[in-house]
Amino acid sequence: MINDEIEYLHKVITQVKTGSVLDLGTFDRLFAISIISAFNHINIHLAELYDDLDVSLRLEGLSIDFERYLNPNYWTKNFLFADKYAIYEAAGGNLADVSYKKEINYITDYLPPVVEDGEGFKQAQVDSFKTAMHQFCDEEKLAYRDISHGLNFGLYMMLELLEQIRNKVQKPAKHQYIKLWDDLCEDNKFTDAKKNFDIWKDDQGEMNLNVLKARQKQEIFNLLTSGFFRFLSSPTGSEVKHCQLKIYEDELPVGTEIPANLHVECAKMEKFIEWKGKHILSLNYEKLGNYIYHYYKKLEPGNLYDIVYFDQTLDLIHEEMSKLNGGFKQFLKDYESNLVNDIYNDCSAILNSCRIHLKPTLKESFLKDFLSKILYDKAIKQEVRSKLVGKPRNKYICFIVYTLYDFYVFKADSVKNDLINTLSKAFNRRPSSTSISRYFKEFLKKKDGALYEWTRNHIDEFKKLETQSTQG
């Protein structure tokens, strides 16, 4: 974790109370170089996190203590960075010309890991590291200026990256909340939900809808009494009064103690759910991801496990319900995932009409291949599910076309009006050319979402492959 790496680096730096970089002997120079290497290691990690945040609100990013780490005073209470202004004046103030220099490439792979108790490096690795660094310093005659620049630049870059990450973390896009939920499920995928449900099924015997509805209410009760929603503000009296989610004593095992405030917790939870087919409870993952995002530092690991366990158990209950009533199958997650194939067919016919506008360097199947690729990307699939399944698809198809237009897939002489006219003819019914034009303007202002981010990161490589294929 980023926090652990930064905390440990700070601890190592602040343990050095006296001395001067100007008077560094060979051993002390090795120590300074190891600090430079640690900065390099952390900055690589931060740069990767920064890129990942374009797609997902990585929980790792939420855990960073920005307030503390972005305070220069936190780093200047030691002789290495005694002058906090030096942080911003590395290499004569021209940071663009500063590099980690040749020594960084040599030592990054040699930086030993922390020992189990967190007090220092393992001795065998320390000895190996020292030997390698002694040899390097003797060969390169590393000067004070190189060390000083490396230290200041390493810290400066870390502060810059932390600032950029903080800006992204503070202004998330909506689709990132769903991706955050996916990441949380991946981190907690190994639960006892399946094992416990199978044991309950064996004990229960014959299944019927009433038994499964009662089990669903039991799981809702367990989640509500776990305190998962405790950080939400209390609902109004009207919200409690009109709450559709209710749990009665006869729906729970005999002897279950009902908390006095259960009706309040039900009203809280109702903001995150919807009922499908009257009996199947479905979670709103965007709202749920939003809640987890804003209260991540307060929620305990057990709370995050509980909500994933709850979601997995609901899936198992709903599968059993669908076996009793085939009409429930349309509300299962897997059913929605399978609709991607139908969406692909619908979108493909419309998108294929724009083939006449493609650049001549791209083969005719480019649009079809592109569509196939994006609809099976995990993040985009979530976005597709929220925007296409059960909703008008024309707007999102226009978004796909506009995204490709924005990344110069079409001929230079194919202006937006050409694409709008082509799409307008391709759609059997609405939207009209006026509506399509309005969609384009809307997307021009936003330029966000999983589809746009994926295209931005992959389109050049994708076009290159298609061009090579055409030439071949």
C-alpha cells in the first residue's frame, strides 16, 4: 500500500538526526542513494495509480493521507531536507532538466524489502545492497550535486504526483463508482456465502418462493444490524413512513431480537435498492460505490466483507427463485451480461452504416472489431449495463460514433454533419438528426466515461494494428 511505503520512507529519513549532505562519506552516500531509490519506487507506484484512477476509484487512492504527506514541513525535519525551499529549487530551479540520473537505474532493483517487524532491512539483503552501491560509487564517483538533485527531485515529484492524485480522487466520474464496486468484489470474492447457503438449503429441504423471500429478508436484516449504513444521515419522518422495505418479526427466526431503530435502517437502505418482479431486491451499485467511496476511511474491513457477502448471497437466492419462476431470469445478473450479445448486434448494424466515412488506411471491419472489443471490456460492460439494458440505446450508439470521430478514425473530409446524416438514416426511428446533433454537443462538453477513457488509452494501438493488417 502507498501509505505503508511513504510512512516507512519518512520513518527512515527522520531517524537521521545530524550530519550534512556535503560531508557524506561512502556509507552515508549509499544511504542517500537508497532514499533516492525509495522515492523512485514510490513515484512509479504513484504514477501507475494516477493512470488507474482514470478508470476506477481505486480504494488505495482513498486511503492516502494527503493532508499530512503534502505538507512540506512533514519532510523537512531532518538534515536531508532541512531547507524546505530546496524541494522546489532542485537543479537550479529547472526541474524539467533533472533526471534520476544513471544511478537510479542501477539501484532500483537492489532496494531491499522491509523486515517483518518493520524496523529495518534484512541483513543479507543489506550486505548485498551495500556491495553493489560501493562498486557503483567507486566507478561513477558520484558527486554531492548529483545526490542533492536526486533527493530533491524525488521528493518534489512525489509531492506533484500526490497533488494530481488528490485532484482525481476529489472529483470522480459517476462510472467510477460502479468500477469501485467491482474492485471491492474482486478483493473480497472469497467469502463463505456459497458454503453457508448450500448448508441452509440442505437443512431447509424443499424450496418454495415464501422460504426464499424469508431468507432474503433474513439477509437484509443481518446487513442492517451490522451497522454498514451507520454513517448515513438519519432519514426524515416522511421517508420512514413511506418506506417500502419493511421487516416483520414473523419473517425472522424465532427468538430474533428486533432493534428499536430497524425501521430507520430500512429507510436508509431503501435509497440503495430497487425491487424487480416484486420479490427480487437489486442493489444500485453506483449509489453503493458512492457511499463506500465517501466513508471508506470510516468503514471497517468487516463492513466491506459484509456487503459483498450480502450481494453474493442475494445472487444465490435469486437463482433459486428463477428455478421456481422462469420470469425471474430476466432480473439475474448473468441474464443482463448475456444481453451484451444482443446489444452488440443492435449497435453493429447502426455503426456499420458509418463505414463509408472510415479512413482508407483502416480495413472495413474496423468498426465491427472496435465494437466487439469495447463491449467486452469489464469497465465498459458496467457502463453499457447502466446505459443500454432496458433503456433507449440510440444515444449511447451516438456516443460511440462521436468518440471515434473525436479520435480521428474517420476521413478528414467527413465532418460531423456527414456522420449525423448517416446515423439519422440508419436509425429506424428516433433520434432525429437534430437530436443526434444535440447528443454530439453534449458529449463534446463531457468527454468522460469508461468508453471514452478506454478509447483514449487504446485507439492509437488499435488503429496501428488495423493499418498493419490492411497493408499485409
